[in-house]
Amino acid sequence: MKGLLVALLCGVIFGIGLALAGMLNPSKIIGFLNIFGLWDPSLAFVMIGGITVNAAASHCFIKKIEFKQTRFYGGYFKENVDKPLIIGSTLFGLGWGLSGLCPGPIVASLAIDPGGMSLFMIVLMFGLWSGSRIKAKIT
Amino acid sequence: MANFFLVGLVMGPLLFLILSGSDLNITPVSNGPMFYLAALLIGLGTSIGSGCTSGHGICGLARFSLRSLIAVLTFMFVGVLTVYFSTLMKWFIQ
């Protein structure tokens, strides 16, 4: 019960943060990616802020809990950069650049703009489903 | 538990609207087939690449993950190129 409440609260904080930072506005994301045009670097601060807070939490608390549960620092040591990682990130970069949207802000926009985002969400979920099948084949 | 997180994520911006009393500026940059092609690519890409701007960009980089660093550099590079070429195309069409 406590865990579920914490998860809910984390989602609310993440959603408020995205809205406050302007991350729900596709044209702002495009402005950030448009480094050869009218570049708007402000979103870099959202990323730097998010990484700083997360790095502190990750290395002070989460690491210990993870090790207690799994006896393994998942993802901290040996990692192999494989084909699915590069192919997937390339496809995601394309979609991100075309729409100015990424999964966090997409889910966060569902209640704000249900008319515009519902079909988008359905197509995205179809992509997720077929992506996991493709991934299993190329791994 | 992930479902509760998602419910919170949907509620967050609504709470922001109520608490701040201001309006959110949302200006779409694409529509029609291009908009839904982007949705398909985002879905495919995040599942094949095991993460997005939040997963690789915030959580992965915070954990100093090499895979996440490679992923972030890849989708940033492709995103910048995509925006460059799509603005170029729009300029030509006009």
C-alpha cells in the first residue's frame, strides 16, 4: 500500500515537473533540438537538474537497496552496447524530432489534451508491442 | 506499481493547471500522417532501444550507465538531424 502511494506521488511530481518546465510543449522540444536554427537551450537545464537529483538518489540509496534485493548492481558494471540499442535509439530519435514528443510528456498530456493524444497513444502502444517482437528477433 | 506511477503522471499536469491557475502552452509541430508515423517510431524505438529520454537520459545517465550514454548521444544526434532536415523541407515547400 505504501509502495503504491509512493509510486502515485512520484508520478504526480514527475508530471508537475514536466508541465512546469515546458516539456509538454512540442515546439519547445523542437526549439531545443534546432541547434542549427533558433536554438533554445533551456531544456538542457531540465536534463541537468533531473540527472543531478537522480545521481544523488541512485548512488546514495537505490544502489544499496538494489544490491540487498538482487545481490547485483544492475547496470553499474559490465555493459555491452548492442545492435538493438543503436537501432532503437535511432528510431526513437526520428520520432522525437518529427513530433517533439517523448513517452513521459505523451502520457502526461493524456488528460490535458485527450482528443489529440488518444489515437497517438494507441499507435505508440502498437509500436511498443511490435518493437518488443522485433527486438527478440534481432537480439 | 508502474500503473500507479502512470496514473500520477496523468494527474500531475492537471494538478499543475488547477494550482497555478495558468494555462499550458502546447503548440503541436506536426499533424496528420507525420504525427502518427512519429508515434509508431517512438513506440518501436523505445522498446527496441530499451528506453527513452526519461529512462536512458535521466535514470540511466544518473547511474553512469555506458549503454544509456550511447543511447542518449544516438537519439540526440538523430533528433537534431531530423529537426534540421524537416525545417529545411518546410522551407522548400513554402
